[in-house]
Amino acid sequence: EYYKDLRGMRRKMEELKTLAFKYKRKFGYEEREQRKLLLNEVKALKADADVLEFYITNNLIEKSEVIACTLVGASHYVLRGKKFKSVFIDEAAQSLEPACWIPLLKAQRIIFAGDHQQLPPTIKSFEAAKAGLAETLMEKCIRHQPETASMLQIQYRMHEAIMRFSSDYFYKGELIADESVKHHVLKTEEAPVLFIDTAGCGYNEEQDMETLSRFNKEEAELLIRSVEKLIRETGEARWLEEKITVGIIAPYSAQVEYLTKLAEQSEELINLKHLVSINTVDAFQGQERDVIAIGFVRSNDKGEVGFLSDIRRTNVALTRARKKLLVVGDSATLGAHPFYLQWLEYVQKHDFYKSAFELEY
């Protein structure tokens, strides 16, 4: 009933505004006064409508058991003075601490949900990040009160072998693959994980002098050929029938651009265009694909890995695949970093390793 009244008031306001500004050939003192009266009536109606809208909104909020909003949205005037027994913050590991305090001040109890071993919040100011903004409130709680943290152990996405390295390195080996996904693979005769080592191939990284983003053409070409081979061996008809999806991930935007260019020239990938995604790691956060193909790009004599040293970003990339994880990289460069050295040991131990020299595409 109140909503109908509100709609009626809004409609009446529009009618009066239209009437007030209606074109008249003669516009003298009387017409000016009439317009003033009409606009005053519009103003009065708007004030009444705003009061009624606040009443309706407040009534809805009072009756609601669950209210969803953004962190900053919690400061909206309709929530002013409201208190809640529990406040849940989703993706808390990507939420800036100052923003978290807005809903937190309204809560008796706060529940953070997220994975602090994956992508952190995006902070463009190096000084702010260094001063402490990079550490989220969720991370502070885990650091100061570890007893308050509990982990969801069962994952329903990926094959156990795809999961195992991240589980051991980041989650103390506590992750468990549900039976429904534990053994599902793209091809039964193939391992669910493959690392192709380009060390010694001369696939050196390059840098775009304008954007400073890095790319590695030979590695990108190898990655695309590897995906094409997988499609041919599995059968394009099966990919179309089962809607098998593939995500191609690179840590640098310049490499994403080059991979996209190559994909547009690939007969296999063009035919499956609606099933193929190519993007940076950040864009794949929270997503999954049947097949994930990753190219690490970095290949240099100094063993420099750049922002690949933020291993949380790599953790995201390695855990997007459901049935097949294909990784291409230079072990000579990557192995200079302790995290990637352990990854190399993992793939070699489980026979997931191949040198690019072994492959014939």
C-alpha cells in the first residue's frame, strides 16, 4: 500500500515538472508565478516521498533477518544506528582493514571468510602497503589469535594430484579432495599435472618498454601448441559435447595480449572460442576451469622472478583446474626461488615433469 502511494507521488512529481516547464509562446509574470507554485508543490511532494521511502526501507530492514551489502555500503543512512548479532565478511582476505571496520562497529560478533593464502587486496600505493595496509584484518586475527581460525578441509573442485602441492605448502597438508573429484581426469592414460621445462631452450623473456610489462613469445607459442595437442588428442567433438573449458593464465598483461593473438590464429581454439578464457591470474580468482594452462614468462640468467615472488598469486593459478593442470616455465630461473624449487621437486617426484626438448608438436 505504501509502495503504491510512493509510486503515485513520484508520478505526480513528474507530471507537475512537465507542466511547469511546458513551452508557452507568452511567458509573463502570471506564467512565472504559476511555474513557481508548481515547482514548490514538486518540492513538497519530494520531501513527503523521501520520508515515505525511508519509512518503507526501514520497515523492510527491521523485518529482514539477513541484510547484504558491501563494506562501505554498511555506512548507508538506512543502517545508521543498527546493531547486529553477527556480521559475515566474505572474501575477507581481499578486504582492506579500514573498510572492514565499518560493518565491524555494528556487530557483536564478526566472522571472516576467505583465504589469506590467495590474492591480497589491491593496493596501488607502495608506501601505504609498506606501512601496513597490505595486511588485512583477517590476517591480523589469525596472527594474534590463531585459535580463532578454522579451515574448511574438503574441496570439491580438483583432482587430488592438482591439489596436493598447494595443500602441503600452504595448508599444512590438511586439504582433502572429495571422492566426487578425487580421481576425475581429462584423459585416464595421462597424469592430471604436467610441467614443461623450457630451461636451455633460449626462450628468454622480453619487456615492453612502454608498459614495462613482460612477455615471452616462444613460451607462449609452446603453451598454445600444448593446448592444441590436448584438444586434438581428446577430440574436439568431446570438448563441444561435454563443454570442456580451458583457462590460459599468464602473470603479465603483455603475455596475455600475445597469447590472445595466438589463440585467434589457432584453428583448434577458434572452434572452441566460447570455452576458452585467456587472462591474468587476478582475473581468475574465484573461478575454475576443466583445464588450466599456465605460462610463468620469466626466463633470465639472473634468476629474477619479479612479482612471481608473491607466491599467493601462484597459489591461485595452480588451484583453478578441475581435471588437468598444464604449466610451462624455465626451471633454471624459477628454481632460484625456494617456493618454485619445491614445485619443481614435486613435479619431478611424481613424474609430472617433461623437458620442452622431449616434445614434438
